[in-house]
Amino acid sequence: MRASEGQLRFVADFEPVALVILAKAFVRVGALDWWPLVIEDAGTTLGVVALVDERRQHAQLALFHLLVDRDHQRRGHGRAAVQALVALARQDDQCDRLRLTVHPENHAALALYRSEGFTVDGVDADGELRLSTRTATEGGALR
């Protein structure tokens, strides 16, 4: 799985991105549970993403390192992955928000996340935009 030219700086510091995700899952960066997920269609691996469990501290899940292989981009696979992860978070009664960070120059990703209901709620220490999706409900779960 490879990033398109110029894209790697938006996703991870190193390739393969799947190895970065697996390493973070193994060492439990931030003392959190990292779940490496494969994006696939009909048995073909299309990409990877990490879902990070931050529910103990913040009642939220977080997305990191979303990458669709350069040969499979611009076909809706990234959107489908984001939609599936939002749906997963909505099923979790202990999660009231799904968050991610995105480089402010990653215009394609920003457009995707905004179109799926994410809004900017700040800037992190690295200068990346913090985005989240949440709506208050009776039980506090993400809707």
C-alpha cells in the first residue's frame, strides 16, 4: 500500500503506513488501545486506518493514519471507510464523539471529513486541525 506523491506527509512519517499503525498498536501509544483496520473490497486490500480508543479519558474514539492506496484513490473508498467508522462509533453507548486531526493543506481530506459531518474544533500542538463529529442525545451517544 502506497501513498500518492506528496500525500505521505499528511498521513504518517514513514511508509508502509500499515507498519506505523501496527507498531503504535503494539506499544499502545498514549497508553491507549489502537485498532488497526484494513479497508477492503471483494478481498482486495485498498487501504488502512487506525481507530484509537480514547473512551476512558474523553468518551471518544479517534481516527489516525487513514490511507487509501494510490491505485485505488478517488473511487469512494475513503468516504466509505469514514462512513463505516462513524456508524461504528454511533453504535457505541460509551462514545459521544469521533475525532481526528488533519493537516490544514490536505484539502481533499478536509472536504471529505466536512462532507461527512465533521467540524473543526481547534488546532493541535503540531498545527493540525482537530475535527470531530458529535450531536448530543439522551444517552450521550454519538448520533
